[in-house]
Amino acid sequence: AQSVTQLGSHVSVSEGALVLLRCNYSSSVPPYLFWYVQYPNQGLQLLLKYTTGATLVKGINGFEAEFKKSETSFHLTKPSAHMSDAAEYFCAVSVNAGNNRKLIWGLGTSLAVNP
Amino acid sequence: DGGITQSPKYLFRKEGQNVTLSCEQNLNHDAMYWYRQDPGQGLRLIYYSQIVNDFQKGDIAEGYSVSREKKESFPLTVTSAQKNPTAFYLCASRRQGNTGELFFGEGSRLTVL
């Protein structure tokens, strides 16, 4: 069965430090991969996605992620954290489900940014 | 601007009462979804609908019901049979045939008193 694992339910960084949020997936076929961000009491917003082509994907707010097939990973990074980056981050994999596509979700990583 | 509108944003309910959460989209998307979110448990799928007048149970459908009479609307009813209904509920939509990317509403927080 397909699954998504986000290592670390809570990550804390200092303002200006590198942000690294880890995501590993299991899938028998090349997947489509997503990172979403959720601020408190709000819906989820797409940060970035990998479908085909270049494996380094750039998203909004200075985030990027790299699809590494050999490692089945899609880690999210940002060179310098801002206070406004404090939020919950979700990794998801899109897989075929009959004539539909299904999103498999990780449990999320809560990012805290310290001044 | 196109988007998904959920209402109400906050809702309080007494035990034993049914409550209906509204979800409307003007994105012309075919598929719509309801998720439940609890702390530390990620997103769990309640129901989804790929076309009008058709819907399927997700992973945690017990105690919930939905309808899809119009393409734009996918309301969720939390019934008194749902044992632990206090949660944050998210509605989403998706274009058919795309990568699976979902577009989300702002969510509705239900609290049972």
C-alpha cells in the first residue's frame, strides 16, 4: 500500500536558519508529489508540486523541493526561515485509483520559527 | 475570483443534534471532497464525489452523510451517530483528469458542547 512518511512531527528553527522538512513515500509507480501549507484555523494552500520534468521544484514563499526517485524522497527546503513560515506542512502523493486519482497524506510537520 | 467557500467558519452544537456544513465552489471542478482534521492525525477522507448525483465513502464515513445535487455544492451533514464530531472539517475540489492536486476551502470548526 502506498504511504507517506514525514519525519518529525515538530521542527523548530531560528529565524534566518535553513528549513528542512522531510518526506518519504512508497509507491510502485512514479508519483505526483505535493507540499501544502496550513496556517492556524485555515485551509491548505499548495506550496509546490512535482509532476514530470525537472526534479528540483520551486514554489511560493521561497520554498523548493527535490524529487529523488532513488531515495523515494521529496524533502522541502528554504534557505532562510522567516517568522511568517511558522505553520503546519503536509506532504502528499497522488496515485492512480481506478479511473480517479487519490491523494495519500503524511501526518504533517509543525514548523516553529524562533526569533 | 474562483474558489471554495465553506460556511459556517465556527459552529457549536449540542450532543444529539445534526448539523450541516456548507461547501460551494465556482471553479467548475468535477470532483469534491470532505476531510476531517484532528491534531496529530493529518487529513482523513470522509466522502468524495466525482460527478453530480454520485458520491463514495472515504475512510471514516460512519456518522456522516453528503449529497451532490449540483456541481457547485457538496454539503456535509454530521449526524448524531458520529461519536466524536468535534474537529476541523475541510472541503476540497479537483479537476477531473489532472494530477490530483486539490484546492481547499478555509475550513469549518465544529465543537460539540
